[in-house]
Amino acid sequence: MKFFINLGANTLNRLEMFGRATFMLFGAIIAKPQPLKMIPLTIKQIHIVGVQSLLIIVISGLFIGMVMALQGYTILVDYGAEGSLGPMVALSLLRELGPVVTALLFAGRAGSALTAEIGLMKATEQLSSLEMMAVDPLRRVIAPRLWAGIISMPMLALIFSAVGILGGHLVGVDWLGVDSGSYWSIMQSTVDWNKDVVNGIIKTIVFAFVITWIATFKGYDSIPTSEGISKATTETVVFSSLAVLGLDFILTALMFGIE
Amino acid sequence: MENLIEINNLTFSRSGRIIYDDISLQIKKGKTTAIMGPSGIGKTTMLRLMGGQLVPDKGDIKFKGESVPGMRRNRLYEVRRQMSMLFQSGALFTDMTVFDNIAFPLREHTKLPESIIHTLVLLKLQAVGLRGAADLMPAELSGGMARRVALARAIALDPELIMYDEPFGGQDPISMGVLVKLIKALNDALQLTSVVVTHDVTEVLTIADYIYILAEQRVIGSGTPEQIKNSDSPLVQQFLQGQADGPVPFHYPASSTAQAFLGNES
């Protein structure tokens, strides 16, 4: 019996939370936009969540590309197919690893920071004081961060893939001796703009939206104590990672599953 | 005398606990009204209700005759420009300098050129004696200075009503004296209406025109500082004199000691 009571209460709580999150989203994005004030704030946030995440994205992309080339080469060389190393690296990165790994890194690097920052602003009454100054914190604090995430993450994912392809070139061509011409030319003829590149970008836009939504909401909805903020930050990383992995399967099925 | 804020038969509860039970009070225009009471009875909640951040279960709150809980969102934001609130922590924006903190409401709500904002901000800072601290970050300020900066920000838009949430809490005697003097001087000079929520008895008796004492979900005493001092209510006297035991008991409600120590508490 107790199990069912808990189940019901949990479901109601989850639904209520989802409702609050949707209200926040509407308040932040749908409400009357003020571009003159929004644009400079958004640019500042793009610097914080986007530009400052560049280093971790570039380094991870480089290593993932290098590992892919190494692993791919040892398998492909048995069949004499090491010429296909280029498309293998490029397709894996553009379709899957670029969007997903960037999203996971982004959730850990920028998402957690967003939650902690907004949670602390709540704890130190800064959000309340904005409200009392007749400035809507949803528009002033939440909206620029949401937009910044949605704008910067697709760019980060593309940079990740590009650096990964170069890393693959470094290991495959420069160290293991795959022919540079075939690395590039087979890649060029295999990778399709719409099917591979655009679909990858669509994925990252969806991931970016979900991660920044979760991160900003968790901060905005956090209990304003040190425990509350630490819990909210953890939940941001856990929920957004799970959401990214789950959504990735659904999106992949929709994009590549049905021919 | 006209009332700026009128609270009628207000009932408010949070997470199942009743905070206020059918209380009424009036804030007179141009006067300093103090709301006092022991910690934890929801004095800050009262300010949030007045500012429309919380909605009462029953009863009404009127600002200039207009019901605050009944306002639409846009109207509420318009009305809030006439109010301002000094938060307990100061609530300064930690990513901006002192100057930008005070310029913030001016930049948000007015279209004044930057040169006039510069002058206005320095005037406000001069009023609280911190013109020299304009370029510091909030983290570099002491608690008392942060509260003075917050005060300068609160008066930036020349509001009609200022709500002070525990302005003296955790201050050393000197900063306390400075704040008392500032609040008094600002009220006289700007002819503000002030609501001070606090439990610092001596300070409040010197600056308030009218005092409400809240306890046990209701108003237990009200009047001018003179009337309050001479009140014959034992609860009011316990609060004013800071007696450890009395109508507000020293012990948190518990089973009898005999039961507790003999181990059959349940």
C-alpha cells in the first residue's frame, strides 16, 4: 500500500515540477522580448558558457578523434580497408560523438555552473531583490542564459567534430601512414551534408535546449541552502546526461532508422 | 492621516503552518512604522506580502487603496517601482561594482543619459557616506558597508515606500548607529514612508513613529513608542525586556521531564 502512496506522490511531484519548469520557460522566452537589453546580456553569457568551454571541448575532441583513428585503423587494416578511416572517423563524430560527448561535457562544465550560479543568486536574495526592483528575473537572469546555451552548444559541437577529424588525421595519416589523399577524398564523397552534418546540428540544438532548460530551472527552483544548491547541481548533471542519452536514441531512430 | 498600506484581516499559512491569523495593520504615509516580534514568526513574510511576492490565503493588502494580491502582473511591476526593499543580506549583485549596483535600477527603469546617472549614483553614495567605495566589488565590503550600499540602491529611484528587513541584524554598534542615523535622516529628507521589520528593541524605539508587535500569529501590541513602553501586556513586556521565560516559554514544547528522563517518552 505504502508503495502505491509513494508512487502516486512521486508522480504528482514530478508532474508539478514539470509544470513549474514550463511556466518558467514561457515566462523567460515567450513573454514580451526586449532585444535591446537582451542582446548584450546574452553575449556576456555566450562568453561564459560558450567561449570558456572551448578548451575542454577542443582537448576532448582531439583525443577522441585520435582514439577513434587508432581503434579504427587496427580493425580496418586487417581487411586492407584503412583508406576508409577518414569517413569512419568523420561519420562517427558528426552523427554521434560530436553532439553527444559535447552535450555531456557541456552539462558538466556549463550546466552545473548555471545551476549553482542561479541557485546562489536565489540564496542571497538577488532574485527576490530583482523582483522588488520591478525587474523580472526570468527575463533578466534566465532568458539570456537559455539563449546563450542554445546558441553556443551547436558551435561547440561543430568545433569538437572538426578538431576530432584533425586528431584522426594526426594519428591515422601522420603516425600510422594512411594515405592523406584517401583520408580526405573518401570522407568528402561519403559524408552527406543534409543527412550527416545537418542532422548532427539538429541533435545538438535539441540537446542544448534540454540541458540549459534543466540547468536554469534546477537553479531557479532550488531550495536556497547549501544542501539545496548542491542537490540541484547534482540533479542538473544527472538529469541532463540521462535526457541527452535518451533523446539521442530517439533522434537517431527518427533520423537514420527509417530509410 | 492617510494610510499608504492597509492590511485587513490577513490570514497566511505556509506548508500547513499558520503564520498569520486574521491580523490587520496600517502603515501611515510619511511615517516610520516598525513591525517587531520574536524570530521565526514571519516578519520578513509580512514584507513579501506587502510587495506582492506572496499571496495571502484570506484578507486583503491595499497599497494606496489598490489591492496588491488582486493586481495583474504588469500592474504589480509598475507599482513595485514605487516601493523598494532593503534585504537582510543586502542582496547586492555580486558580479557588479558598487557603482553599477546603484546604477542598475536607474538604467533599468529610466532613459537618463549616462552622465546624469553618474551624478545621481555619486549623490546617493555620498548620502550613505560611501562615495569612495564606488569602484569596489560587493565581496570587498564589510557587512555594514554592504547594507549602506543596498540602502543607496533602495533609494536610487526615489521610492515612496521603503521596507527594511532586519536592517540592524548582525551589525557592530558603530555600523548600527550609522544605519539608525541614515534611516532617520533619509526619511526626514525624502519624506519616505518606512516599514522596519526588526527585533532590535532599543534602536527601533528611537526611530519609529508607530510600532506593531507580532507574536503567536497575531498583533499582541501596537502604539507609539511611549505607549508600547508603558504597555501592561506581559507578552509585550517580556519582549521589550528580553526576559528568558514568560508568556513565550523558554522550553520548546516537550513531554514532561519525568517522562523524558525515565525513558518512556512515547
